[in-house]
Amino acid sequence: MTATADDVVANIPDDPYDDANLTDPYPLYARMRDAGPAVWLEKYQVHAFTRFQQCREILADHETFISGAGVGPRNYHHQPPWRPAGILDSDPPMHTPLRTAMAGVITPRNVRALRTVFQEYAERLVDEILDRGEFDAVTEMAELFPVEVFGNAVGIPREGRAENLLPHGAMNFSAFGPEDARHDEYFAQGEGTVEWVMSNCARERLSPGGLGAKIWEYADEGVITSDEATRLVRALLSAGVDTTVFAIGNTMKCLVASPAEWANLHKNPSLARFAIDEALRHESPFQSFFRTTAREVDFHGVHLPEDTKIALFMGAANRDPRRFGDAADEYRLARDASGHLAFGMGIHQCVGQPISRLEMEVLFTELARRVRAVEPAGEPVPFLHNSLRGWKHLPVRVTAA
Ligand code: OVM
């Protein structure tokens, strides 16, 4: 079934996925939020949700709004996924053992053990940044950090990481948005990376003691099958790189645009985690995806037939003044950004977030301590993508403390 436009829902003729709106989505997001709890995206023939309350309710109700038909516009009930479904695009009961194994591997204890090596790399990276004075905060910081420390944590070979993981992520995340020319381009650029990623999901390729090897222990115990273990390592390598790369770049972007907030952070580096959370809210790396109705449902005045795709814009929900106040469009270190939807909500809420948060906290605490001031050193270049939001280049000048 597909939904149809109706009288109660405002029609939006605009395309959130065109170049202009991907470059600056926020004016359109504001119009969509103000037009009602749901809007009709004419171009995609789909209802879209941009307010905090409705996005949160949809994410929390995984029985009505399922993931197993895919979290992009493609409905797996009618069209096969581009690759076999995994933890993200599944529902209970299939989802449950996958989540159990993943949560059993990404424990507070296992994550805490990563801090020292994250810290060592952060110190080296900040040494280099300060030596240089001017640097690209994306290619010379944001992209390097997760590729190095998260790659090591999972336990994959260093050789080939950057060339494969970044284009692989951009390709995979493209499937969470419309299958347009941009999607096809990222798929073309990702060619060959699937083979590299899948070969490194095999148990014999993963270094002992790493997160990947720990996932395989759940296969030994019979909690998951070998196929499922392979797909969980695939999920680590699919979800754990680009998202954190963009989160680091976006946090830097927010702080470079707010010299006063950098000064506050420098004065008190223990505020790093608030700077990061507010950046996750203000410029969410993962902006939008889809759910599918498991049954006919009336939701905030919208009638949705069974097996209907709906679009969720978490990037808009996280700017909703109904939740975050009149200054929701501003980046404020002092704000309580908690509860934002950048990591989702409910049974699919990002299971890897403590690793991502630790990476960022370590890096930004080190930067905050040793860098007195940051300023733009050139025009940033946006990275246009159908579900991710971030920067391709972000030239920054730093002054040592
Ligand atoms: C994947 C995947 C898994 C979990 C999360 C995610 C947030 C992607 O395997 O593609 O994106």
C-alpha cells in the first residue's frame, strides 16, 4: 500500500534532497514543522515527520513503525535490499539476539578499556595540528581519528581502511534516502568496498581481544549464527565510522562558528561532552531515514494504511523550538541538549554511542586544553548526502594555549 495525500495534511512541493536544501536544510525544516505534525512530501509521495514529539513517538513504537522493511524509501516487502538485512533493518524476534550480542560486546567495561589508546592518539593528533597551525579539520582530523582508533578497537587490518571504510559508509548510508543520482554516485564510488569490508568481518581476519573477535564469541556460545556474527561486524564497520567522522567535523564546525563558546570550553575542558551533545543536536550527522507501518494506524490526524513508508527527519526534530525553545537554531554550550534524537530512540537506539562519545570526548577535551582559540581559515566545503550531514573540508586556524 502507498499513502495518498489528504486534506488534513499540508502539501510540501519542495525536495529536501536537492542540492540547495541539503546545503542548508533548516529553512525548509522550519516550514515543514510549522505546517503540522505531519506533512506530505509530494515529490516522494510520502508522509514526513519533522517535529520532535512525533519523531520520538515513532522511534519508540517499533511494533507499529517497523525497520524490517528497510529504513530507506525502498520497501523490502516488495523490492529486495541491496545487501542482506542486518541489525538496523530488522525487527524482533530477528533483531533481539543481534542486539543482545552487540550490547554484550559494547559494555561499559569494554569501552572504558579503550580510553588510554584513544587518548594517546588524540595527543599525537593535537601535537600535529598545533605544529601546523592551519589544518583541514575533516581530512586531517575527523576522518583520521575513527579510522585509526575505531579500526583498531574492532581489530581490522590497517591497510586499506581509509580507502574502503569511508566510501563504503557513504554508499551504505545512501540507501537510507531516495535512490536518485546522488545515491547512484555514492554507490559507484563505493564499488569494491563491500568485498573489502566483508572479508574483514571473517573471524580469522579479526585480531584477538578486539570488538570483532568478541562478537564471534557470541557465535561460539550459540547466541547468534556465523552469518549473524559476520553481519554484526559488518554493522560495526558500516555504522561506526562515517557517523563519528561527521560528528567530529560538525562539532568543530559549530565551535569554529562560536569563538566565545570555544573560549568557554578552553576555560573548562570538562565541558567537552556538552559541546559534543549540543553539536549532535544542532548539526545531527544522521539527518533522516524511514520506517514502515506494520498495521493501519491513525497517527496525529494522519491515516496511514498498513505497509506504508514514512520519512523521519531527526535533523529537524532536533531543531524543534517546541522541544528546545526559541533559540533551537543556535549552538549553545550551556544548553541541556540531552534527549536529542541524533542517536535515535527505543530498541534501535545506537548501541555504539558510548564508543563514539568516548572518541569525541577524548579528542575534544585534548583540543580544549591545548588550543586557546579556533577560527575559520577558508571556506568550508559541504558534503552533500541523502541521509548524512557533514563537511568535506573545514579549514581551521588554531592558536596554542
Ligand atoms: C548498517 C548499520 C547498522 C547500524 C546502524 C547504522 C546508523 C547502519 O549495518 O548499515 O546506521
